[in-house]
Amino acid sequence: MSAFLGPIHHWLYRKVLWHEGLLEAIYSEMQKNGHDPDALRHYAQTQYGIPETGALEDVIDTANIHGWLQDRIHSLEHRMAYAITTGLKQAYLSLEDLKTLYRENGRLAKNALSETLDQPDQVFKAIYDYLLEGMPCDRVNQPISSDENSFSWVKRLCIHTDFWNAVGGDIEIYNTLRLEWIDAFVEDAYRFESVDENTFVLSRRAA
């Protein structure tokens, strides 16, 4: 079965699994705050699908690899948006709780890297080895400049808005949390700046 799968499929699935872990951390935060997230989790899975967490070659539909991976991304995006939106509305957790979780997750991702990132363009690539931005064919992020000290890019479109709208959520909450994640991921060596809502810059910190 694995003969049908390429590196890009494993790359996408690893990103899904990483965010499934983040979603579980969000549920754990609700529980830590004295709230039972089981009903919320059950509703999200009933509406948007049960997560797959097994080895890719054991769970994927090899007759529809692209469609299966896209379905996993959509399921995860819906469930994440629903959990955050409902958790905030029901005061199961606060925006500050979520910012802390996303920063912790960004640092965890950085510490999980198996290689040293010497150049800003490598850092950019590593960010999106973790963050979900749809399928590669969506081409969400477009680099606009790069040198030894900085890297900038523009977000061509937001593929997350529809998921948040579907659950009555606010996409700006997602945008805020994503920026916290990136800032924490790069904080040791780079300064992360949001020039406007679609343009971003990584600048190397002075030694």
C-alpha cells in the first residue's frame, strides 16, 4: 500500500496529526479549567468527522489519496474552529489560555526540529511544515523577498475563513492564535512582524 504514497502525503498527514494533538491540548485546557469537554468533542466529531491517527498507510484510501487527505484537513479545521468558538462562548477557556497554548505548541514544534535552521527561508519553510494551509495546490503563501537576514511573504488568500464561518466563529481569533504560534516558533533567533493582515516579515535578531 505504501507504494502509492509519496513524501508529500506523509508531510500533509503529519501536519494534520500535529494539529490533532493541539486540539487535544485545547480540550485538556478546558478540563483543567473545571469543564468537561466530552460533549463538545462528541458533537464536533458527529458533525465533522472522527479523526484518524493511525499510520498513514493503514488508514488512507489509496483509491482517493488527494480526496482523503483533503477530507482529513477539512474535518480537523472544522473541529478546531468549533472547539475554540464554543469553548470561548461557554467560558470553558479564555483567549489568553489559547494564546498560551499556541505559544507552547509553537515552541514544542521548534524544539522538535531535527536540524538547525541557519537561513530565514529555512525558517519560513519549517513554519509551514507544521501549520496547515490547505493542500499544496492552494499556494496560500507567496514569498516576496529573501536574503541572509530577512524573509517576507504575502498571504494570497485565507482558506480558514469558511470553516470559522460554518461554526459561527470569528476568523480574527484564528489569525491572532496563528501569529502567536509563529512568533513563539521563531522567537529565539528571529523577530516576527505582521506588516498588515496579509504581509509578514522574519528578521534575524542581532547576535
